[in-house]
Amino acid sequence: ELKVEQNPLFLSMQEGKNYTIYCNYSTTSDRLYWYRQDPGKSLESLFVLLSNGAVKQEGRLMASLDTKARLSTLHITAAVHDLSATYFCAVDRGNNDMRFGAGTRLTVKP
Amino acid sequence: GAGVSQTPSNKVTEKGKYVELRCDPISGHTALYWYRQSLGQGPEFLIYFQGTGAADDSGLPNDRFFAVRPEGSVSTLKIQRTERGDSAVYLCASSPNTGEKNIQYFGAGTRLSVL
């Protein structure tokens, strides 16, 4: 059974600081997604990572994938308050359905 | 264009009652997914449809849960004899199931409260 683990589960950061969220998964997969969820809202797609070594960047967020290590990272650069949300990674099992991590609840403080 | 639409947005019911939750996917999306999200948790997979058929229903917790997609578009998740533990947000997503990205687009969810 595919297991997806994220850490940390809770992250409180100061504005302007950098940090990395980690996503480990237990079986082979070549497709990994990052989603953002604001309180009371649904999930918004951020990145799709399709191959080993893939790196995607959007604004202050950068995601990478190492399929050999079964690890993806979401790096936050110079955090701002607007980035406060819960971030989920999700791994494609290879048949078009996904398994999600428990999420990382990020709070960026002034 | 219109996104994934879920109705109702909130549903309050009593223990033991039957409920139906509806999902209207993005037009043209052949794949449809149901998830359940409890407070503070990630979405938990329930069932996945490809067209009209359930391609994977391994996430349905027990036989009180059932979902249909008779015409390959709108889907209904049905829960019989509801229990307090069924309280959660039920999310629906759809995807085109083509191309290598195959991003799932989520609806706003139905918040089910079983009293």
C-alpha cells in the first residue's frame, strides 16, 4: 500500500525566512503533485512533477522530485503572509488516482 | 469555464439517515474522483470513475457507501444509515485523463455533519 508522509505537519515561520517541506512516499511513482488549501476552501493545484530531477518554480515556491529517493521537496523562499495555507503532496499510484499526505499547515508571521 | 460543482455545500443529517451528495465535473473530463477529508487531515481516496464505471472503489470504507455515475458525467455519492463518524468534508475532483499531467481539479466540497 502506498504511504505518503509529509513533514513537518505544522510550520510557523517569520516573514522573509526560508524553509523546506518534505514529502516521502513508499512505492515507485513518476508523478507527484503539490496542492495548496486555504481554510474552508478546496484544493488548488500548484505543481506537477513528472520525472526524476524535475524542478518547478512559481514565485516564492519551488518544488523538486527525486524518484530514486522517493522524495519531493517544496522550498519556500522569503516567506510572506499570503503563503499561509496547508500544503499537500499527492502521489499518483500509476493508475490515475492519487494518495495524499496529511498536509503541512504553514503559518507565516510578520 | 465552470469548475467542479458540488451540492449541497453543507448537509446536516441525523444518525441513521440516508444522504446523497452530488458532483458535477468539468465538462469533458472523463475521470471523476471522490475523497473524504476529516479535520486536519489530507483527502482520503474513496472511489475513482473512468467514464461510467468505477475503476477503483477500494477506498470506500464499508458497504454503506456507494457511488454512481450513470451517464459518465454527474456522480452521486450515497451513504446509507449514516453514523457520526461519517462527518467530514466530501471532495469531488475531475480530470481529463489525457496528457501526462492529468491534474485533478477539485470542487469546494460538501460538509456533512451527522448528529
